[in-house]
Amino acid sequence: MAVQAIATIDGVEAMLAGQGYVSSRALSTVVFLALKLGRPLFLEGEAGVGKTEIAKAVAAALGRRLIRLQCYEGLDAGSAVAEWNFAAQMIAIRAAEAGSGLSGGHAIGKAGLFTEEFLIERPLLAAMRPQPGGAPVLLIDELDRADEPFEAFLLEALSDFQVTIPELGTIKAPEPPIVILTSNRTREVHDALKRRCLYHWVDYPAFERELEILRARVPEAPAQLSAEVVGFIQRLRGEDLFKRPGVAETIDWARCLLALDVIALSPDVIADTLGAILKYQDDIQRLSGHEASRMLDEVRKGLAL
């Protein structure tokens, strides 16, 4: 599917739904604008609300290659763009020495070592290359985990869709990639980078939309179980937890319950499977005893209304 074929917001919504991604109208609108205008899309929100899945859904729907740059503390240009294969360069030097009878670096010149043959391509450079089927989708995931100097480096890539390798020069994308950046907001991303992007906050979905998401991703789950799972997760998010469960945990929990042949929630089942939705012991202890039973009763009363 070509980007030009996504001519309306409804078309984008249908495109995402075709990949099992249930989008809000606001999110479909900003995705439509990013595709239409060729602008990077910056998605911010809590972990597990579906930011990364948007990039996967867009790439799959358009038939484009998904190139993912996972950010982390200490990430630098070399790791993000390209690195030289020093081991292969040393082998080439030794082979040239053996063939010419020379020693040292005289057998092969510097220009012969710093060529594409010895270049290890990393995500940013790969995204600037022509790809079968059209420009790729470049996912720069969890940008807030990277250091501020790396943000400054990204400005060139996102402004002009090009990267510079000192030994080779500047490489510009013949067709700009579709760029999606995500952040869990563990720190603020600099305004200079945000200004180059369209921005959207991806929030936890309301009950009906989360239920729709669960039905799309785990269609084999019984209707009662799906409603109870979503209701319980929504109730949990109102608690004072160290880490509130995201939509990803909702889906994981439903799959775990199906694997156990559960057709409806019970306090014992909840206690046995809390590790699928809560990832900190302090949070799990908050639901010990009668707390889970009380919350489940509240959820069922709400569903009965």
C-alpha cells in the first residue's frame, strides 16, 4: 500500500485496524498528517500504551521495512549510524602485506580501508538507504533513555534526512523515511527536537476502547473474561502503584488466563497471575489478602450496571 493511498483520516484508522491496532480519532489524525506531510511523529506516554505498536502497524500496512533504533544511556553516533569493521580491515591489511611482501600500512592505503566494504550499517544509515517497496519506517524507540548530546545529533537526521560519516561524507535519503519517535517521559526531550515533529500524547484508553483492543488482539477470549480483565486493569490504574499496568499487560494477562483455561476471574486466579500485570513486589503485596476480592466485586458491580 502506498502512502498516497491513505487519503483520509478514516483510511488511516482502517489501515491501523487492519493490523489489529485500535486507534483513537486523534491518534489517527496525527498519523495521517505525519504521512501526508512527511513529518516525523513524536509519541509520548506511559510504557505499554501502544506507542511502539503504532510503528509496527504502519510498517506492516504499508509493506515497508521497519528499522528500529532502541535508545539507551550512552548511545552515540557510531552505534546509531555506522561503525567500521576493524577486524575485517586488519585482515585486509595482513592479506595485502602477504601479497605484496610489504609490512605495516604501506600495502593498502587509508582510502582502501574506509570504503562501504568495511562499513557496518546501523539503523540511522540503513533508514537513509533505498529499500524495496519504498522508504522504510524508522522507529527511534524510547528516546528519553538516550543522553541529550544524542538528541542534538538527531537534529541533522530529522531536519534534512541525512547522516554524515567523516570518512565517506554525507549520505542523504533519496526518499525520506517515515520516522516515529517514542518516549516514556522519564525525562523531558529538548524542544528543538520536538519542534521538528508532530506530537501526540498516547494515554491509557477508556474502558470501551481497551475492550475493543483486547477483542482485536485476543479474539478467542470469552466476552465475560475480556470485560472482567479490562475492568480490573482499569480499576488497578486508579490505585497508588509504583508502575501502573499498560495495554500490553492487559493483553498478556488475557493470554495467560486463556493458557490456564480460565473463563472468569476469581480472587485465587488473580493472586496466582498477578506477575503478568504487576512487575514490582510492593505493588503485588498491595493486592494481597482480601483487596483483590474487593476490587473484583467492584468491577462486577460496575459491569452489571
